[in-house]
Amino acid sequence: MKRELIDRITHSLLYEGCLLYPYRTSALKNRLRFNYGVVYPPACAGEPNMMQTECIVAGSPEMRLSAEIRFLQIMKTDLSEEAIERSLQANSSVDFEFHPIAGSVEIDLFECGPGVFRARVRICNRSEMAGPAILQSLISTHTILAVDGGAFVSSLDPPPELSEAVAACQNIGTWPVLAGESGERDCMLSSPIILYDYPRLAPESPGDFFDATEIEELLALRVLTLTDDEKREIRAGGARGKEIVDRVESLPPKDVIRLHGLCEKNRGRS
């Protein structure tokens, strides 16, 4: 259950800014995507070619730290550019390649007090420039950290005795928050998008719209106003756009109404 929750949140975050309404290249609005969490090739002067997550974890030297790296790789197709999901698992420093992207993940654990450690995951792009930089960049890069035998400390609300250790952490291009069920401390989600501890998606959401999650009702209604030609163009432009149009067209009226939101009392809460 926890893994499913984190997977869904991460999947939704991956596409923030990548696929924007109206989801087709012929429209003037949002013709250029706005990419979050980009790790560029080293040859791109002035652009970051590294992302670093640091957070505090309480435990012993025997605890085991692992990381899952997720990002999008932009691939050119005959009609447009398609974002392909990539992921890799690491429990030590490793090199990786998704041609033409090459990079490395470095995982370290530093003792900074009795039973207190600073965990670091550094993602580096080591691609040699051979074409458009965007095709050799990691897009919307996210890190999921897990610990066995230890407990992560909140970067937003640490206990007073660990506030200095947390303040000394250096996060570059990302920010880690506790993830999973409220109160659990064995997982951190490090995202280029600012989140609170234990992020959630609204239960009314029927699926990912790959845009700002707070305006799903507006997006659903706008998709329903598209012409048949516009919908055909979106479906031909890539799997993600097609998925959104198909999902909205299949939504029952009651689910569209639910997107408008509910008062707390209607949820059975005081």
C-alpha cells in the first residue's frame, strides 16, 4: 500500500510542466514545456549537471540505505517529442546509461553524531554532447530514498536536538520530504517541486493530468470542449496526451462533479 502511494505521487510529479494543456503542438498556448528538475550534460555552461539530496537519518552504521532514481528522457518521434520514463535502483555508487544519456549515482552515509548520519545521494550527468542538450538531459529528476534499520528525520520539522544537523544538509535542485503513511520514517521523496511531509493526491482525482493538480476540474472541462480534429491531433502526438483525452471522454458525469471538491463535512469529518 505504501509503495503504491509513493509510486502514484511520484508518477504525477514526473510530468509536471512536461505535458501542458492543450496537449498539442499546433496550439499557441503552452507550446514550449517548462521542465523541472533538469540535470544537463556537463558541456552546458551555466546549467546544473548534478542534483544532490542530503537528509538526516538516525540509526547505526549497519543500517542499509538505497535509492531509486526516476526521470524522463525526451525522445524524438516523427511527429513530436515523447517523454519516456526511466528508473534505476542503487544501494551503492553506480554508473548508468540510457543512450544517449550517461551518468552516475553516488550514495554516501556520513556520521555526524552518536547514532546520527547524513545521507547523500548525488546524481551526475556525464553525457558527452552530441546533439540537442534536451535529448541528453535528465528531466524531472526524482529520488526515492529508503532505509532499513534506521529512521529519516524530517527536513521541514526536525526535533530541536537535530535542527543543526538538518540545517547543515545541502540540497541542490531538490528537496526531500518524508513519504508514505503519516508517521512512517523509512522513506524520503526528494523532488524538484516543493512538497510537505507525507504528500497526498486528492481522492477525487480520477488519474494524472500531468499539470497543476489543483485545477483538474478546469482541465477536464476544457478537454471536453476540444474539437474532434484537435483530439485526433493530441492522440497522434503521444501516448500521454491520448491517455488524458481518452480518460476525460470516459468520465461519468458524477466523477466530473466530484472534481469540483467536497466540503469537509461531506467527507464525514467534523
